Amino acid sequence: MWRIREHPSLDKMCRKLPQQIVKKYELWKNIVFRHGPDKLREFSGFGDERLKGRRRGERSSRLSLKYRVIYSVERTVVTVYVLEITPHRY
């Protein structure tokens, strides 16, 4: 089992998000908690990918066409740290 830590302001962010995004995030957390972030690659709908540039070392998973969950993985302590859920910038 994996441990999921969330940024302190994530609860406040979730209250402002559409309900369907919050439900998809809960599904995302369930998959990561039970199987780890590598399992997300088996679900093409999440479009999990490594980020570049100033976000190097972090990952992104698609919750919808607009929203992404940004997270980092600490393998030494088996922790996923969710940084934010944000609208994707095109």
C-alpha cells in the first residue's frame, strides 16, 4: 500500500472544483493507494506523464480535458505527494 500526502491547500481547492473532477480524483487516489502510481499508465484516460522544465521531477495525470493532478513520488518512503489540481494551460 502507498501513502498519499496532500498539500494543505488541496482541500480548499477541491471545494471549488466541479463534482465530477473531485470524483475522478478520488478514483485516482484509490488506484495509487492500492497499486502505486505505475498502475496509472495502464489507464489511458489518465494520460500519466513526466513533466519538464520548472516542474521537472513531478508528474501529471489527466482528470479531464481541462484538469490535471500534479504530484511527485518519493520512492524511498513510498509516498505520493499531491501538489495541486489545476486547469491545464494550452
